[in-house]
Amino acid sequence: MLLILFIYWIWKGFTNLALEYDKNKWGYFAIGIIYYYAGTLLAGFVVGLLSVFIGGLDSIDDSSFSSAGWNILFVLCGVLTCYGVYKLLEHKGQKEKLLQKKEGIESIGVSDEN
């Protein structure tokens, strides 16, 4: 159930961002979902590697990473990654909008013909 809420949150946020900056809303939604899962996967991979380096291969078994605390950590890393990408796209959109405004003001009264 919580996963459905996260997917809705990602869809809503990235869709609103795409509509605000005249971008493809499904493309931005896909970017959000991909980075959410990439963040969780990367967090799991890093924790697994650190566990192997610190405790050796004997410290890794199926029950060592199945607790709720690890799951919350991995989901939190995914959410933070998704939020970082959201802020990056928002900043990029603001810069593009500012550039369009600046180009529009400077080109008033200038004809395209030589």
C-alpha cells in the first residue's frame, strides 16, 4: 500500500513539474520512477558491499537484510534520490524559462531580415 502512495506522490510531483515547464509529463514521471528505484537499488548495493568489506562473506545471509529498519533505509534513500532529481529538473526548468524570457525581451523590435 505504501508503494502505491509513493508512486502516486512521484507521479503527481513530476507531472506538475512537467506541466509547469511545458515538458512531457510521462517522460518526467518515468524519470522520477527510474530514479526512485535506482536510489533504492544503489543503497542496497552499497550497504551489501560495506557489509562484505567489514564483516566478510560470512556476515551475508538472507535474514540479515530482511528487517524493517533496512527496508525503511532503502526506501528513504530512494525518496531522497527522487527528490534530488526533482529539484535538479526544477532548477533546469527555471533556467530555461529565464533564458526564454531574456531572449524574448532582447529580440523585441529586431527583424529577422538583414
